[in-house]
Amino acid sequence: MKHEQGFTLVEVLTSLLITMIVMTIALSTFIMLLEYIPDMVTQAVMQGKIRLGIDKIARDLRQASLITCSSSGDSIILTFDPSKMGQTAAVWSCRYRLVGDQILYSPDGGSDNETVLIEHISLDSGDTLFQYDGGRKLVTVDIKIEKTGINVEQDAHLTTIVKVRNAY
């Protein structure tokens, strides 16, 4: 009697079953990751916009000659004196203010030419967006954003403290 080499039906079925279990686990993990990618992208974009907005505010704060912060902390007017920066142009102002859930930027300090800088701002009662410590010449910008993602609630909270260089 010849002895043939090969796999028995039981061995083939067992290996097929193990392969199917491993593939099911791998596929379900892959599908779950695909569901969260849009949320991760949304969060990254949201945080990037906040960083860009805070960077713009911080640059202006560092160059401002006069800072006027509202008592409620929801707006700040920055006045620039070119003579403090070695320039000879006229004095100008800009304004950042919270309106609804947006931070608006006005390059001329008025409300005619405002653009949206950051959206989906969330302030709890008692929170302030801007705090100015004139004695130490520090401005704290505290931005919290709440936005619902596709699968999860997404928050971003960034705070920066800016040392004002030119303020008098």
C-alpha cells in the first residue's frame, strides 16, 4: 500500500477556520479605524486653525503699543505706534472680538471690515477670552472649541500667554 503525502480534510478545514478568524479580526479592526479617520482629520484641522489664529493674535500683541481689553474679556483693541517699531507711518489699530461662537478680526479697529478668525468658540460663564495684566505686560489668550465630530465629541483647548514688548 502506497502512503500518499498531503493534507487531510480535517487539517484543511481547521487551517481554513483559523485563517477566517484571523481575517475577521483584522478586517474588523481596519473598518473601525476607517470610521475614526474623519474625526482625527477634523480634530487636526480644528487645532491647526486655532494655532494659526492664536499665532496671529500673539504676533499683533507683541507689536502693540497700547492694549485695551474689555472688562468682560471678550474683545481686545490693539493700537500700533510705528515710531516704537522704527517706522514713520501713522498710528493704527486692530480689534479681535468674540461674537456668538466666532472670533472676528478687524484690521482697522472698526466693524465694517471684520473677518472670521476662529469658529466654534465655547466660553463657559465666568471664562474670558482675553486677560491683560498691564503691570506685568502679559496677555493671556484662552480659546476653547467644542465641535461634535462624526463619531465622538471633539474639543480643543489652547492657552497662550504673550509678553507684550512695545506697550506703554
